[in-house]
Amino acid sequence: MDGDIGDFLRSRRARIQPDEVGLASHGRRRVPGLRREEVAQLAGVSVDYYIRLEQGRGPSVSDAVLDSLARVLRLDETEHTYLRTVARPRPRKERPAAARVRPGLRLLLDSIERSPALIFGRRMDVLAWNSLGDALNGWSALPPAERNIPRQVFLEGPARDCYPEWEAVASETVAHLRLDAARRPGDARLASLVGELSVKSETFRRLWADHQVKEKTHGTKHIHHPVVGELILPYETLTLPGDPDQILVVYTAEPGTDSADRLALLASWALSAT
């Protein structure tokens, strides 16, 4: 995952046309978007400084320079934060306990009876789930090493049948995994996962190279379940206080909808199967 800052900056300047920022476009360009010299000019830094920064060999960069680059490259808030993170990576020590879900959180999961819920941690490893969450995704039937969201999205054939909007799910998954990679430079297990997915999935390789970054905060999942059929489930995610590496995801269904009826049927099916 070396070269993240350079790849990210190149991908972002490539999506901006000169006329969008008031620059004249002189004839045909060898590369799309802005040239490095133009980004440096617009950001108020020397060309040499910007080139060294894009090559990942620049000095410690100030917030003012990063803010200026974010403005020129039209980064959103998540992208801006990502730029700061990859520009000044800070290796963090492994915390073995972070991969364990506290007993209190497991009780919380089990108390959520009407909604599928799960907790995932670093590398988007799925660490725990409630009964309805298991009925929805079948995590307990998988070997521990395969309880990983990117692995299930890209390496398991049924995922494409499970998610009618698979491309959107794939893009969202990679965008969140990129954030995790930036926050945890030097994570050998994450590097191994990215390498395996890149080799085995052309789609993952393409999305990873695109350098999209996005927080997994809320949204809607369209799921085709083999038992109850089509489900449209809004979800919310919460970073857990005291365990910042762990995220709680809770799916709901709009009352009175077919999805609500089917989710209730799924809950009854899960109860009868135990």
C-alpha cells in the first residue's frame, strides 16, 4: 500500500479539468485533468515541493498546505481527512483486545431483537452479530477466517446474487477499506487481504486503484434473501465508545412495508431454526 498519497493526489487532479479552475487548456494533454505544475500554482506552493509531496518524499507537510490542496482538488470532508492521514502516517501499535467484543456489547446485540445487527472491526472483520443478523447474512456458518465483509463481497459467488446492487455495495466496501488502510499503515494482515483481493478480483483491483474514500455511516441495502426474498433495509452505523476500531451496524425496515413483513418472517424462521 506504499505510494498512497501520490496515487491519491494523481487520481484527484485527473478528475479536474483546467477550465473548471480558470486555467486555459493549451491543446491536447498527455494526461487527463490538471498537471502537477498547475496544482502547485493554484495551491501556492513550489512545483518542486508539490512533486516531492506527490512522490511521497516531501518534508512534514503543514495543515495550511493540505488545506490548500484540498481546496484546489475539491476534496470533500472525508477525502480531506484521508489526505491528512496519508500525508502524515502514524503507525499504531496493535491492540489484541480490539478484536474482542466486550460482553456488554454482546448483550446489547442480543437485546436488539427486531433488527439485524453486527459488529465489525479492523479490516472489516465481522466480530459479532445477533440472531437476526446471522439469519440475514449467515456469519455463523462461515469459518472464522472468512468472516470478513470485503472477502464475502468479492470472493464469494453468492454475494452477487445476494446484492442486486452489487456494484454499489462493492464500491462502498472498498471506499471504507481504504480509510482503514490509511488509519493503520503497516498493518500486514490488511496488506495481505488487499493483495489477495487484487489478485482474485478484477473489480476490486479497479476500485482500489480509483482511491475513493467514504465513511460507512448510514444508507440503504437492497438484499435478496434466499428464504424471504427481497429486502430493502436502511442501516445506521455507530463507532463504539471505548472501542474505536469497532463499528455497530443496525438494519431496520420501514414500518408497514413488504420488507418489514419479510423481516418479521425471517425472525420467525430464525427462531424456529434454533
